[in-house]
Amino acid sequence: METKNDYAICCIPVSPMRLEPAHRSEMVSQQLFGEPCLIIERGKDHWIKIKGRYDGYEGWCQDGHVTKIDEDQYLGDGYELTVDWINEIEYNGNKMIIPFGSALPPLNNGKTRWTNNVIQFNGARWNFDVITHNEDTVRDVAFRFLNTSYLWGGKSIFGIDCSAFTQTVYKFLQVPLPRDAYQQADVGEALGFLQEARCGDLAFFDNEDGRITHVGILLNDHEIIHSSVKVRVDKIDNLGIINQDTFERTHKLRIIKRYF
């Protein structure tokens, strides 16, 4: 059933976005608390199709995972990100734990309102005003995910896929990236050689059919942090990734891109 676009925002800690309107359907991505979206279609049994404001990604979720907001709140700037692994807020007076990287709207004395819902938060927030695009910042954010399990479609500190990992780290740098690895590979400036790489560049890897299927963040010209089984640091050379525990070559290097 088609619908006019409604403005909404994720109001639970982590909401799965599915390929089809069914719990058994593949999870293609997630929303974290505070991420705005458009409701673009309504289905049966309280399923809605949404389109994320940040990256335009589409998927199905339960309508109770979002709450309506007005256009100004949807379009508004000034959202901040939580910086602790887990963060306690009050939502309509009830305690809620939201993960690292959740979005917070502009707060007045730690409080704001989404329609009839009241959010209270007094914890730490990422300070975009002092952000610098350097090795320390990249490592600070990326290493908070170290040992987080790989999860297809996952976007949170408790399970994340390779492209969501790079997208999230770059979100803290205020450098927007598309959601999927092949989409990320279509933007940025290509480097000619691995030896030119610096911390924060992205390396992309392809499969036997030549399709880009994996991405990670280069720490230098011989190390990469990426989500494969878990978020881990491995060796890399001109051919690809070498698992530092098993010494197995796991991914074939295709291209290196720079975004800042």
C-alpha cells in the first residue's frame, strides 16, 4: 500500500531493516536510536518501508520502532552522537540504553521532545566542533569497535558489517559515505599504490566475479582494520589481506580510495 511520505525517527536502541515485510526476511541494515527517516510505504501487520535520511537506504521495519516528527526536526541540523559503548537516556520517563553512535537531537538542558515523546540525556556527546581528520581521530573511533562481531546488515557496536563499520567511523569524521561497499567505492579519489596510503583511506576488495564485496580502513600501508568475522586488525600487502592469526590470505585487493 503506497503512502504519502511521513517524517519519522528511530525511537528504540536498534531497529532491524529487512528486505521484505517479514521477520524471517533478510536484514539489510539497521537504524540506531535518533536516526531520521521517511515512511514511504505501509504494509500489513504494522510493517512500514522507510528510507533513511543519512544515506537514502531503504528497508522494512515495524511501525513501533519509529515515532513521527515534524519536517523541521527531520531536516534539522545539530544532531550529536553518543560516545560511550552504552548510553543511558530517559524516554518518556523510562530508562533506555542506546549504543555508541546513536544520534541525539539538539538538547535544551539535556531535554528535547519528538511530538509527544520526551527525551532526557545528560551523558557525553561527540564534539564535532573540535574534530580533526587525523590518525588519532580515526583510530579513536575505529578501535572502539575492536572485536565487535560481524553481522550482515548490522550497524551497531554489538554487531556490524564491513561497510557499516567504515560508514560509521566516517560519520564521526563528518564525511558521509553510502551504505554498501560497492557504493562507497564509486566515490572518493583513487590512489595508485598501497604505499601512498595514509590512516583513514579505504581499501576495497573483490570476489572472483570482480564484484566489490568488502571494505576496510587502512591504518598505514601495511595494516587494516575491518569487520570480517569480527572487527580486527590484519596485515595487508599489494595482493590483499593476510589474517594475522592464521596467515591465510582472505581478501583480494581491488582499489584504494581517499575521502579527506
